[in-house]
Amino acid sequence: MASHIVGYPRMGPKRELKFALESFWDKKSSAEDLKKVAADLRSSIWKQMSGAGIKYIPSNTFSYYDQVLDTTSMLGAVPPRYNWTGGEIGYDTYFSMARGNASVPAMEMTKWFDTNYHFIVPELGPDVKFSYASHKAVDEFKEAKALGVDTVPVLIGPVSYLLLSKPAKGVEKTFSLLSLLPKIIPIYKEVISELKAAGASWIQFDEPTLVLDLDSQQLQAFTAAYADLESTLSGLNVLIETYFADLTPEAYKTLIGLKGVTAYGLDLVRGTQTTDLVKKDFPKGKYLFAGVVDGRNIWANDLASSLSTMQALEAVVGKDKLVVSTSCSLLHTAVDLVNETKLDDEIKSWLAFAAQKVVEVNALAKALAGQKDEAFFSSNAAAQASRKSSPRVTNAAVQKAADALKGSDHRRATNVSARLDAQQKKLNLPILPTTTIGSFPQTVELRRVRREFKANKISEDDYVKAIKEEIKKVVNLQEELDIDVLVHGEPEAKTIWSSTLVSSCLVLLSLLMGGCNLMVLAVSSHRSSMVMLAAPRQ
């Protein structure tokens, strides 16, 4: 039984990439230094997965900033304001698009579906001159091959790329981004041809927009794109990967009808109804990459439950066509539990970060192949039972209070108009009040004070005094600008969230709430006193 990982965190187990990037941006290290750190991380990730027994190992999931921006670079879709003159896109242009520079702003950043990851939104229009401007996908495939690791190169699919884009400034909002499909497909063909020439046998296209509510025209774009790519893809095994939600029946029908496709990757963790679609109608002779190991949380997988799911699918798909996979890229979880040295053994047994999830995937694959590691599965079952029954999770008092709630407890005692009247009497706000959102910029002076406090060079009293002075400046500025609702600017925020106490609380947050969902987490002052308000789980 084979195993597969959709993608892997690129920041490094000890945030090596973060520090290398910051050093490069601050001109404290060279481009070669940055490339060396990146190459070492990629090598480590590939060898780790290979050593764990993963058969289908992804490449081109590493990124210096964002995988969608990498695709924008591959397509040469650089907005004119960055003055790119052609050729292979280098660090200057790439990071200017990501972060802006002294002359022009960065491209827009927005949420990657419903995750906490954000991507750089492509800016497209009818006049964009696409060109093959970044050979990263091919270069990294060759890099892995030179290390003795055969990988599956991963590309953001052409249709999802366009659906995740926006019309550039000056382009009509009604402009059809999908009309650009014939312009970008030739570049995808170039990339595919180079990957084939380099020895690739599989290729993975991430098409996560298939889980959205798409109309018939959008679904037809997938059909058209892969029909156009079919001849170029000939000789390759083609995996179309989706994640984060169920496919609609229409989207599933479109997916399994795509030309030249060998395998389908489905999120069977969040896509709870997709399994039924597979059982009802799965194409004979095709592979199913079943995403049963959750890529979006920090918890150990329930291996017994996942094994049961896989065994049921085995009867539908066939033993030789079923592949154990993650539900999505492991980018969305922490890197390696081995670095968590301050967690007690009980809590640690409940957790699995990216490195541990790789092991879980392979353990499931081996179990399906008749090589079940009984000790590993028994340990996992014990951890699952411990987490469900532990008083750290099961708070009897909270559950009792939740069970006692009545329907009326979910509604306020006063209506909206009464509350608005009370608010107006208290605050006397204008019809359109003004306020700011979140924190003010962290000044150079504030960063200096924080460094000195963390290094024990100044006292806590001196630190608090500096924070209060910064708050006073921020409040005075807002009053001078006649802002209606003031904020304090959160000058202490970084210290709060880096404190040991709060870090522990964040890890244990869902445990402490028992049968409840967290509604509000309020942090008061740098001493990290907390107030948590809960509502019953729906």
C-alpha cells in the first residue's frame, strides 16, 4: 500500500527560513546564504519523508514566501509597477511583489480559503504578457533527484490559479479571468515538458477551488484546461488534488471526467460527504489518494478510525489503487513535536505535528498492506482514550452548566434598539464613527525596550513605564486626529504572546474548555491575566 504527503511546512523545525529571510532582507547575509539555508531545508524534508517510507514525496511545495506567488512568477505575471524587464525572476522582483519596496506597494494578500495562511493575490487583465519566467518547479525536481529522491512535482492548477486571482487596477471588475486560460496553458505545457524530460513520472496539480460553489462555466473551465493539456501530459501519471471541504456532486463529476488524469486526491477529513460520492461512483482503474490524516490540526490521528475508512474504500477502489494521504498540505500545522521539550508526557501523547503525521501516514499504509505495527496502534489508541477521558479535557462543571442551558439563554434580555440607545448614551458617537483596527506599528524605540527587557537589562517597572508612555503617545495622536473610538495600540502585544504562560494556554486552549467553544480570549496587561467566555458547543 502506497503513501503520499500533499505538502510540508517550509519554515524549518527551528524557523531557519524565517531567520534566513530576515537576515537577507536586512542585508546582513547574501543571496547565496539564503539559497544554502533553503537547499538544506528542502534536502532535510525530502530525506525525512523518504526515510519514513513515503512513496509519493512532493517537490516544489517549498517557497520563500508563497506558492501562489511562485506560480505568478512561473507565468511571468508581474504587475508593471515592479519594472520587471523579463528573464528569470530574481529575489528583487519576487520580494518586491511580496513585500513592496521603497517605491511601490506589495500585491494584495488574502486568506487561503478558510485557513490562517495568506497568499499573494495575482493581478491579471487582458494585457498581461505571460511568459515562462521561473523554472523553480523543474529545478527543485532535479535537485531532489540528485539527492536520490524521486518526487512528485506540485503545481497550482491553471484553473484554480485564475479563480484565485483578481482584475488588476484599471481592469473592469466584470473581466473574465478564465478568459486568460488559453494564454497560460502554453506555459504549463512548457513546464510539463521540462519535467518529463527531467524524468518525472508523476505530477500533482492542486485544484482546491473545486470545493467551492462553482457555476457550470467555471466547472467547464476545468474540463477545457485538462483536455488542452492531455497530449502534453501523455506518459505522466497525473494527480488532481483537492482539499478543505466536500466536493459538490457536480464538481465531483467534473473531476472524475477530466482527460488524462490518473488519480484524485480528496480531503476525507473535512470532506465528510465526499466518501459517499466515491463509494457511489469511482472510475475503474484510477487511483484514489485518500486524505485521512488531518493536515490542519496538531492532534494525533485516530489511526483505528482512519484504518476503518481506508478498508471500506479498498473494496471500492481496489487495493493497488488506494493511497494513504494527508487531507491537505501539512503547511498548516507545526513542524516537529520533538522540539516541544516543556510539554508533559500526557499532553505530548495527544499531539502530532507534521513530522509525526508523516509517520502516521506510513503506519496506515503498512497496516493496509498487512504489516500493522501493533505497538504503534495500541499506543495511539491509548492516547486517544486518554484525551477523551482526561479531566484536562472533560470539565464536568462546564458540561453540567452547558446541559442546563435553555433556549432563552442564547438570547439577550434586551433587544438591539435598547442596546443601541444605551451605547449611544454612554459613548455619544456620531452617525459614522471612526476607529482603527488592531495594533499600531512597533517603533524602533519600542523594539529596543522589549529586547532590553527580555535580556534583563532593564527592570519590569522600567518596561511597564515605557509601555505606558507609548500608549499615551498613541492615544494623544488619535485624539489629535479626532478619532471617535480609541485603541491603545497594543504596544505590549508581542511580549504577551511570547510569554511562556500564554504559549502554554494557547496549546491547551481547546482542552481547558471541555464541552464548550471558546468565544472570547481577552488578555489584560503584560502580566497575561486572562478572561475566557464560553458558549455551549452547537
